[in-house]
Amino acid sequence: MKIRSLSQFYKIMLGSQQIRQKIATDLCINKKPINKNFIDKLEQILTILLRTYKNKQIYPEGKIMPLNMDYEINELQKDIFFLKRGENDFKKYLGKLHKTFDTEVNNGVNKMKNIAFKNFITDRDGTINNYCSRYVTSVQPAYNAVFLTGFVKKYCIEKPIILTSAPLDNTGIVDISVNPEAVFIYAGSKGREYIDKCGNRNSFPIEKEKQKKLDEFNKNLLRLLKNPEYSEFSFVGSGLQLKFGQTTIARQDINNSVQNEKSVLFLNLIKQLVKKIDPEEIFFRIEDTGKDIEVILTIEQNNKQEEIKDFDKGDAVKFLNNELNLNLSEGPNLICGDTTSDIPMIKASMQYTNETYTLFVTDDEELKKKVTSICPNSFFVSQPDILVSILNDLALLCK
């Protein structure tokens, strides 16, 4: 069997999500041995992906583009190794994949092993989860869920939060996460919406006029994407994500599948569309990551003299602290991220307490300086696998 359509690919990967969540639940919650049938099913999925690998993918509009499956294949291989060989051999396996693995993990554990964390707020992609060529198939691996769940359980962190720019559901973070149920709080759309461990949902209020403007933008964007000339942007990288209070549309992916000239042209078209709907720049702010275009609704500042700003992850941290009674002022708080968009989370936590610690995934020296200038208690690693391994080892040391 080979994958011949995107929908087939999505269905297979979402099927792996269900299997992996059962595995993580059995290992972390039910304390049951691994069901061999689950491993067999993951191996079957891996075989299908390997057969399809390096083929061309025909999109619904008849276009042919490279289909990169590195993430999906690599994470399945890791899961199968982890489940067959156990944790100790798995750490050696990760050590072969990442040359500085042992050194970074040991340094991170030594730095944080005596800190009794009370709160844990983390970004997802690029932080606790490796990057994928497309969001829809970036299903969390089982080993990752076991490491993260073990950390929050051992530290008795009551309200751990995964805070992401992606939407909550309808191909959002809830759909691709495999952590056992009732362990994490998921905050999507940069934290404008969340679902707690009991399944209760709530969201940051949006003014009717602003929602109307966002609806108008989305309607025009959908019309633009129906044009065969621009339809591919719905399928590369993050694709199209209609979030609560913001819209994301990819203009590139991590493999640079789109020609640079066309990517820049599309960015300019989006800017023109926003300008047409919001000529005075009251309702929207545009954030271009180079891969994604984020069109974000603004929020009013408490101080009327301050400029109107877009909703960021710092606003989300404050919102969630009030909504969920996190008591961030008590600390210690552990904040994890990997890009400048995660810095507002650190700033917000520092406003509550100096007992804020940051574990950041980056090799960017300028970004390291920015983070350290805000939070002196900062530690940096090079890979998400290293970050979650540090958390796992901290859990093993926790009595």
C-alpha cells in the first residue's frame, strides 16, 4: 500500500494518534505493560510511510509537490525503538542522534534538580515537540508524552499548560496530542482559547466589531485560496488555520517547497487584503515568521496612552492565571519556548515572581541574550528531544 492522497495521509497519521495515546495512558496512568498489538500497528504505519517516501504527492488541484515525511518517519522509528527496547537503550539511541545529548541533558538536570516547580507553561512546536513539514500530521510521539506526563505527575504540577499558536481543535493541538487525558491544559490560538483537564472550554473575549472584521478577512482569504495560483498555500507547512481571534496561513514550509518569489508575492497579497479591510490599522496586526503569516486581532491596553497591540502569549499567561487560579506569584515557574514569540510568556511570569526559570530550545546567540536579559535563570538546549529528556530525568530524581 502507498499513500496516494493527502486525505489518506492525514487519516493514517491521525490513526497513529489514537494508538499512541492508548500506549501513553497504559504506561503512565494504568501502569500496564505495553500491548504488542499497538507496536505492530505502529510498525505497519511506518512501513506504509517508507513505501511512499520520496514519491510526489498529487494535491486535489492536480499540482505535484514534494511530500517530506522525515518527521513522521523519524518519530515512529523512535517510538518503536522506545517501546521495544526500553528507556535506557532509548536514551543511548537519542545520544547517537544528537551528538551533544548526554552533555546537555546532564547540565540541564544539574542546574534544575533542586527546584520544586509549581507551574509549567510551555510552547509546543520546536520546544517540546520536533518540527514537522505540516501541522496536520505532526502527531506527538508516545515517548514524548510519557516523558512530559512523568514530569508533571512527579512534580505534582496541578495545572500544566501547553500554550500554542495553533487552534484548539478542528485539526488543532487536541487532535495531534497523545498525552493521557486530564493531565494537561491546552491553550490554543496563542492562548485566546483553552480547554482544561475536565474538558471545560473558555476564551478571551472578542469585541463584535473586531470579530466581524476577522470574518470578513477570512471570507476574502478563502476566496483567494480557491484560485489555483495560490491554492498550494493551504497545504504546505501550517496550511490554513482559522483560529480564535487570529488566522494563520502558511507561505513556506521548513523544506522551502515554495519558490521564494511566489512566497513573497503571497505575503504582499495578504498585506494588501488586510490593508483594504483595516486601512487605519486598528483591528489587525500582521506577524510574518518567514514560514507563516499571522493575522492577529488587536486588544485594548489598560493604559489608554499605550498603543493598541496584538494579543501575544504574555497576554495569554495573564489571562490563564486569572481564569485558572494558577497562582503564578507563588512560583517557582518553569517557562519553555524556542522563538521570540515565546518571550512574552517569560516577561509575564517575571511580573509575578522572580522565581521564574526558563528552558529554551535555541542555538541563536542573540535570542539567548534576549531571554537571559529578561530571566537570569535561563538554560538553553539545542533540541526538543533534549528538553523533554531533561524533564524526564528530573522526574526520575524526584522523590
